[in-house]
Amino acid sequence: MARALVSHLDESGQMHELLSHRARAAESSAIRDLLRHAEAPGVLSLAGGLPSAAMFPVADVKQAADCALSERSTLQYGLSEGSADLRAILAGPDGDPSRVVVTTGSQQALDLLGRVLLDPGDQIVVPDPCYVGARQALGSTGAVLVGVDGDVDGLDTDSLADRLADGLSPKAVYVVANFDNPSGAVLAAGRRRMLTALAERYGFVIIEDDPYGALRYDGTPVDDVGPASDNVVRLRTVSKTIAPGLRVGWMSGPDWLMDAAVVAKQSVDLHTSTVTQAIVGRLLGENEWLDNHLAGLRPWYRAQRDAMVEALDTDLADAEFGVPEGGMFLWVRLPGVDTTTLLRSAIETGVAFVPGSAFAVDRNLSEYLRLSFATVDRCEMSVAVDRLAESVARAA
Amino acid sequence: MARALVSHLDESGQMHELLSHRARAAESSAIRDLLRHAEAPGVLSLAGGLPSAAMFPVADVKQAADCALSERSTLQYGLSEGSADLRAILAGPDGDPSRVVVTTGSQQALDLLGRVLLDPGDQIVVPDPCYVGARQALGSTGAVLVGVDGDVDGLDTDSLADRLADGLSPKAVYVVANFDNPSGAVLAAGRRRMLTALAERYGFVIIEDDPYGALRYDGTPVDDVGPASDNVVRLRTVSKTIAPGLRVGWMSGPDWLMDAAVVAKQSVDLHTSTVTQAIVGRLLGENEWLDNHLAGLRPWYRAQRDAMVEALDTDLADAEFGVPEGGMFLWVRLPGVDTTTLLRSAIETGVAFVPGSAFAVDRNLSEYLRLSFATVDRCEMSVAVDRLAESVARAA
């Protein structure tokens, strides 16, 4: 064995034979490349789900940091499950802090759940289209991602029920029930109840990823997925509501699952930064701070969304899309256009988006694209959509 | 399959059948339990490798945070490999920032390297005794940890050479070359050269974990392990020099390995907090700030070490140990004492330590214990060692 390695090294001078199967199979990093595009000078980005920097509560974060750092324990090692103060705040007055685990953003929760639930070959149901980061984290375990279609009411639970009856046996179902990424759909109340019933009947976990739930601009909230079910683990984050750079998320779920996740987390990064946990704890612990902050954030994003919808209606009459009641994204179909091909010329024209195929599990989504209305300055929204229309016209 | 799950759930009402093999095999979380012991009221902790909170540069961190948060980009998403500013500072004027990856503490670097290098059944050499967090992160991949003994000069590279010649074929060798945890040993210069030559001959990676290198109190620094070798990845952190709560570490190594680690990191937590990265960048970017800070830190820890050595010489004459030239730990042998049994009564007496068996790979280390001289207030050092001596006397 050693000899084989040595001879390989002698021939090519390279070491990447040493990479694990998982590393060799890893998807090229779509989000990262997109962030690069989005950062190129002169490019208006409708691509990444970056919240509006203009709405970061900078002064409040500064003050929270200053107060937090007055306690030396803020700079010390902490517990893997998260700081007791923050977990109590996150659980709320009626919740159980022992069921809350603080994570380095929701992305880490996905990674931890993949580790503790999925063996290679296991099945996990994901919506098709599906958030890229979930596909990466859950798929890197060697589990089989089974795509289930959705519509304006979210994941098609009838179709899921049929497939379960036919023998599909997933360990988990991943869902973004509120303002799905990329589709913008809200899972209908009846489907939430049906999904929970299926989970309890067939014995799988519902991974409910909810980064956008607080960002509702119209309509009425829908009841949580399985609020009292022990089959649900709920993922939350401050990335879209306060700031992603803090890297503070959390999940709450049944004891057996949280306990396993904490053991895994210890091995992964010991714990999430006690500094950023303390900042978030100070903000969320202040009476009505979050409500007040959200009261400013929602109309801002509503106006962003409306500006994008208006620009599309004006400049891109062929575009087909629904208007989401919240979140950050429009999921747009351009009949007859291959959006992956379109991206290159769009970037040359000075605008970026995410092509539908980046989210595809099994479906052909080459005519779709995801547009974020969160990031671009409002005064530039029509310029961005103009550029998009221009690149579409050139592609025709 | 689904049916089997359902019937299981009906009988026991439990879901942990759903856990992955890895989660079920996970070691009970030794460090975490120890942190719990260390935090019990009235217990003086010689257990965890917690730096002295008294030496956290609180005012400087506060100011750095305030400046860093004046730029809105500090709160936004960042690149998976880390912020460009910080990577340039970490690489230094002669280094290559593209070979530097920022991690959420060194613990995450160990996890990422495990992911991208190790498949189940692969071999990885670790020192015996070995840092618990490395064992967890590297072992959780399903790789086989092969322990190699060491002595006062660190890992026995002659023994390693023999085993390689006999067919041992590791993908990597893990080593803490400077002030090893727990042994305190410094890998001798000749052994560093031999280890590098073996890595290049047999085609394995040297994972050089160096959290303590800057904390040298006596003697002269030894040349780096393979400073120009493409077979070395070096792990660094601010956890022991500035503050662990920031969760900022970094690694530098060959392109093929750093590229794979960045793809894995994106899936794991997107990126390390841009807030804590910016704080560290401001501190390390300030001319001579770190040198000045270390100039205060080293005599402090030297005095801590000397106080512990003096107390042991006075109170525990049977204890056998060498005096390390740096780091945070004394590695102590108590002939005839089972230190795991001792721990329980020691905690009752009001002092905590880590029993040797926590670090054992294949060896029997039941007579050893690791004492940290970093955490306890100096005025309480003799009280802590008194209590330890008292529990040893009771155990005899």
C-alpha cells in the first residue's frame, strides 16, 4: 500500500490521491462561486440570499457587544449546546431550554443532523427544487436525496404519502415551510398536518428549516408544523433577521436527537462563539427589541419585493412568477430560456442570479431562475432587472 | 422497511433507532463532562485547558469590536475560506494567503481534515497519549487511530519508521509538536526532520496542531516541522493566546488539501463569524500588538507553572513529572493510583483534573493525570494541589 502511494507520488508529484471519497465526490461549491460573482465590481446581485446591509442594526449590535464583552466569561470556552442564558431566551418562557441547541448558523444544524441521522444509502426526502446548502450538507453523508415536487402550497404531501405507501422509507423529510428557498411557497396548513401525521406513522424526522418565518409581508401566519410533535426538529437563525455574520442559529427537537447533535457538535467546533452568542442574547433578551426591529424590517423588504415585481412586470413580460407573501426570493420561469447559459451573459451585462438547475434534485429546472429582492439597493432594482431583460433579449 | 420502523415505534415509543451508526458509536463527551465538573461551585479546576480569564485583553477586544462593527460588511455573509484581510495578516508578508483557511477554532480544522482525508478503515497515526478532541474528530470518520508512543522528545519517529517499513500505511500523522497536550513534550529537531522525510517518502500528510507554540516560557524554539514541505498542514488558533470564545483558528497547507477543506467548510457552517474574524484581524493587524500581549502572557503562565510545580513538590512527593518549557499542562504519574477512580473523590474534595485514560489510544495510562496550570487563580494553586494530595492520601 505504502509502495503504491509512493509510486503515485513519484509519477505525478501530486497528493490528492489521499482525499477521501467524500471529498472527491463533493459538489463544486455553487454558493461560493455565486458569492464571487455577486462581489465582482459593477455586478448588481440578485443571486445570494444576502440580507440588506442597510438594515443591519449596527448601533444596537455595537452596544450589545460592548456590554457582552464587559463579562470576561464572554471570551472563555463555553458549553457545546450553547450558553445557558441564550438557550433560555430562545426557548421562551414556556419552552424547555434543554431541547435547544445553539449552532454556528442553521447550516451547521443541517450538517449536524445529517451526521447523526444519515448513514450512506439512507433515504432523505427533500423538496424539488431544494435549497443548495441543504443538499450539500445532507447529501455529503452519502444518503440518497429523494426529491418530491411541490406547488404554490409547498411540498406535495399526497405524492409523498403515495411514495411512502409504496415503500419509500426516509429517515427524514427536509422542508422550508415558510417562504421556501427558492420557490417562495408557504406549506399549506392541511399539508403541515398531513406531513406530521405521516412522520408519526412512518417514523421519520421532519427537519423544518425556518430562516424566513419572521419575514412575512402580507397575509396571515400559518400554524407551525407539528407544534407538539416529537418528530419535528425546527431550525432557526438570526442570519436573515439580525445579521448573518454573527453565525448564530439554533435548533429545537426531541431529547434523543438534541443529545446526539451536541455530542457531534463538540467534535465539530467545540461550541459556537460565546462572543456572538452573547451579542444575540443581549439583543433578543431586551424586551420587544426584536419586535421593534422586525417592524422596521418588514416594510423595507416588502417595498424591495414590490419594486422587483414592478420592474419585472415592466421589463420582462414573459417572466412567470407568483408573488410570495414573505422571504427574500422570486422564483421565476422564463419559457424557452436556458438560465444556466443566460447567467454568463447576464454577469457580463452586470447582473447576477441563481439558475434553477442549481436547486434541481431530479426535475429539469433549466427554465427557472431565483431572484433575491433582499440585497440590491432599491434605487438600483430597476437597473438590475433592466440588465436581466437585456441579457434575455440578447439570448433570444 | 417503513413497517419495521412503525412497529418499533409502537412498542417502545422511541425514535433513536433513527440515529446513524456514527452517532451511536460516538464517544461520550469527555471534555464536555469535564467542563461541567470544572464549573461546579467550589471546585478548583486543573482539568480543562481553559486559558486564564484574568489575561484576556478585554479592553483591546472591545475596541477592536467597536471599530470592526463600524463597517457593515462585518455583519454580512463572508467567504468560506475566511476574510481576505485576515488571511493576508495570518499568511504574513512572505506567506501565501491562498494557502490559509480560517476555521471555527482549530477543532474545526481537525474535523474538516478528517472529512477530506479519511474514509472508514483508513489509518491515521496519533500520539499515545493523544488530545481528546483530535481523537473524537479524526476517529468519528471511521478511520483507525494507530497510536505511536512518545517520550520527553515527543513522538518516537524511529518506532514510526519501523511500523511504516512493516506496512503501516497511514493517510496522515497527527502531532502537537510544541508542548504536546497532554504530555507537554516538544518534538525534537531531529525527529521533526525525520517525520517530514517519512511523510515525503511514504506519501502521508502531517497534521501539525500548534495551539501552544507561542507560549514558551524557557529554552529556545525549535525549527518548524517541515517548513517548506507540501506534506504538512499547520493548525493555529487564537484560543490560547487571545481568547477561545472568539472561535477563530486557521490552517495552512498545500492547495489540493486547502481547496477540499474549503468545499467541506462551506457545507459545514458556510464560514466562520465575520464579526470575530474582524476582531482578530484588527488585533493581529496592529503592529506589535501580539508581541506585546504575549510579552505579558508568558511570565504570567510561567509563574502559574512554577507555582504548581512548587505545590506538587511540597504536597505530593510521589508525583512523577517533567517540567514543560511551555504550554498549559503537567503530565503527572502517580504510581499505584488509578486516576479515574481518584477523580470522583477529588471532585468531592473540590478539585478536578483529567485522568490519563481519557487520552489513551492503546496504552494503559491509568496512573497518569493531566493538570492544567493555566486556569486556576495563582493564589488558589496551593489549595488546589492540597486538595489533590488529600484525595490521593484518602485513596491510598
